[in-house]
Amino acid sequence: MRILITNDDGINAPGLEALHAIATELAGDAGEVWTVAPAFEQSGVGHCISYTHPTMIAELGPRRWAAEGAPADCVLAALHEVMADAPPDLVLSGVNRGNNAGENALYSGTLGGAMEGALQGLRAVALSQFYGPENAGLDDPFEAARVHGAAVLRDLVAHADWDAAPSGYKTFFNVNFPPVPAAAVQGVRVVRQGLRPVPSFRTEPATAPSGRRFLWIKGGAQAVRTGAGTDVEANLDGHVSVTPMTADLTAHDQIGALAAALER
């Protein structure tokens, strides 16, 4: 198997090294793992692309490239430049430092990389490691992802329907590993995206020595339960969450009633 990996934490992030190990196990002895990742951290950029300025790319080693852009830029650079002669069989994005469950998914550059892979017609998966008191202090906080990641991906490759969405958009998958050591992982749950009932992000003012005023964007509490059958809930209960997603943002359940009201 030929695998492309990227992330939003940057080319030197420890989560990318964990993903390379996962992808290498998945690809097997006859496979290849290619890396095209952001030269600098791109957390929170979502599905941003550098549409108005060029993206510099640099080869750092065999099958290892850095791009001065967002994760979606990296996927585009890989597919249309670095790997143009032989595209990957699978795009993996992560392993993100911190969860991309619940509403975090909407901001995530990690998911942006996977989404771009899906929009380019490829199988794609985003992987993130939930942090909490049980794993943040481990020698390897990515232990749960590192130990269980290849098995989860192997099952997705074998059993997932990547073309199930009636909209025609290819399905991609959002995988979050729970905030526990690898030995404490309870299994896998296929669940929907949750929503924490408190605001995820807010601003905090700061004044520079020059007197200029700035705002920091700060995240909210992550260990907030989101109800049965959701990703955050599954993670907080020690399960790996797998959420099928598409880039189709249509609220399909609204179309009938709204059409009846507006289409006169």
C-alpha cells in the first residue's frame, strides 16, 4: 500500500512521527509511506488553501517533504507534484495533539487534510489523540494512537464504504483516540459528531509592552460530555471513536419543510 501522511502540527511534530510508525505498519514491507506536511504549525486552519499566494515546498529526505502552507495545501502538493506519477492509495492526517471530536472538528486542519484527500477522490482518515490527566504525563502521550492506530485503519480499509454518501461526496473518517494509556482503551465505537454545551473558544485580551492591544484565542474545557452515541462521550469512556463524514454541508433534514414554505 502507498500511503500519504500529513498533519496540522507541523513537519517536526511528535504526532507525525507516531503516524509514520502507524502508516509503516499498515503499508507493510512492500508499501511506501510519503510525508508532505506543513513547514510550520497550522492548527485551527480548517480546510484552508493558499489560494492567493504560492506555496513553497522543500524535499527534506527520501519521501519526506515540507510545504509552506496548510494541510490541504500539502495534500494538493503531494497529489499534483510530489506523487503525481503514482498517487497514494490512502491519505492519513495526524496524529493531532489533542482531540478533534465534537465541534473541534469544524476548526481542525487535521480534518482539512483528510477532507481534501476525499475531495480529490481518495480514501482519507483524520487521526487525533485526546489529551487528559491519564495520558498527558506519559513518556509517549500518543501511546493509545500508536498501539491501536494500525488495527483501526486496517479495519476501515477492509470494511468501510468510502462511496456510501448519496450526495456523491466521498466519505472520509474522523478517528479520535481516548485520553488513556493504550492498555486502558476499551475498544472502538462508531458514533456521530457531538457538540459540547459550552462555548469552545473565546478571546482573552492582552497588552503588549508597546501599548498595542491584542486578543488571544483560547479553548474551552474538553472533558465535557456530549451524550450517548457521540464521539466525545465515547472518548471519555475510554473508546476509540470513528465518525464517518463528508464535505457535504447540506442540512438534508431541512429541505422538505423549507421547500414547502418557500417554493410558492
